[in-house]
Amino acid sequence: MPPPDYIVTDAGSNFTGKEFHLCATSMAVCVKNIPVEAHWSIGLVERYHALLRRSYEIIYQELKGESLSRDNILQMAVKSINDTAGPNRLIPTLLVFGAFPRMTQLDPPALSIIQRASAIRKAMEEISKLKAKFKVNDALNHRNGPETSQVHELPLNSVVLVWREAKSGKPGKWKGPHTLIGIEDETCLIELPSGPTKFRSTSVRPYYNIAEISKNNDNDNSTNGESNNTGKDESKMSINTNSNDNDNKPQVSGQKTSQTEQQMTAPRRNQPRTRKLPARSTI
């Protein structure tokens, strides 16, 4: 088989060295180093190794009494994986040979072959369970992925925190602050005391300085207070001008109303007197 097109490695010093990269490029192989503290991003290689190790352990426990070498057990583990459908519903054996080899039913096989077949069958069942679990976890991760938009919106030379794992039995911590040098897709380049280091965007978050935040809040409050004071002064001036206008307006309106009342009322007439005079006496 020819060499692979890509090799995905962790951030170990033996893989990040120039000698390893030169040997890989001489064979037209592209080397991709995963970021620090991102073991899950190594891709299908680690997942394939997990399945292979699990099938190897099952076959080893089932054939513990048999005199089989570890190489034979490893070959049986590889065969159990190749004969099982993967997450993409493809069987490697069918893709390569075009047929699925089966055991004949005419002649009964030997006892050792039956034991090996049962061990391989158990390993295949366990592999199917692991692949189903992987598909469920992959679907959940796609639906509820981490939010990294804040990291992508940060300008260069921003101050950030990075997630560093602790020793076994101890929880990890966010450490920093450090300077963000660059971002390429989901890989962030962080300036550490040991030099520029690559981190996954899920292991980086912005660093918020409490003193600066309180200072900005004070500045915002002061500007809001000044705007409120200017608004109050303007409202007072408008009220005073309105009161002055109102003071002048009633005098004019009073004069106008008195004139209109004189024009509208009818002139007074002398009403006739109805007083009776005493009657004259006749002689």
C-alpha cells in the first residue's frame, strides 16, 4: 500500500519536530498536528484505535486458554472490524473483495475454529454497540455544539484565557491572561511564555478585566447623568417660556372678551311706568 495522504498527530515533540515533517513531505504526506488540550479532535484515527483495542480485549478474554500469539489475536480483531458495518454503513471487506466470506455448512469445523468464530462474533457485537454510541454522541455534538462566535469576533492581540488540563484526579483550570496572535478556522494561536502555541477555539475564551468593566460602567453612568441633566435644563427652560407666554396671553384675551361682550349685549331700554295717579275730586 502507498503512504497515506494525511497523518494526524497529537502535539508531541516527536511529531512537531522538523525531522518528522521532512520525512513526511519527502513521501508526499501532509502532517496535521492537533492543537493543545484537544484530544478529541485527532479524528478517526483515535476512534478506530478504540474499537480495535476493545475487540482485541474481548477476543483475548474469550481465547485466554488457547495457545494463541498476540499477533493472531490482533489479526482476528482487525478481521472483526473489517467484517462489521461502520458509521457510514459500509463494510470494508465488501468494498475490497466484493463478497463477504462465510463459513461452510457442509463439514463441521474444528473446535478451535468454533471458539474463534464465537469470539469474533462477540467482538463484532461489541463493535456495533460502540459505533452506535459514537453515532449518537456525534449527533448530539452537532446539535448542541459549543458557542465560539465570541472568540472569532475578538480582534488580534486581544487578551484571552486558555483551558489547561491538570494531572490525573484533579480538575482543569482556565489560565491566563495570554495574547491572541491569530485565528485560522477553529485553531487559535496563543502567545505563551514557552512560545506561540495552537489551541482549539473551544479551549479559548475572552478575558474580562473587572477594573476596566467597572471603569467603563462609571463612564457610561456619568455620560447618562450629564445627558439627563441637560434634558432637565431644557425642559425647565421650555416650561419657563411657556409660563411667560401664558402670563402675557390672559391680558389680551381678557380685553378681547370684554369688547366682544359689549358688542353682543343689547342696549338697555327705559321701561314704562305703571304708577297710578290719585283721582281728582269734582265740585
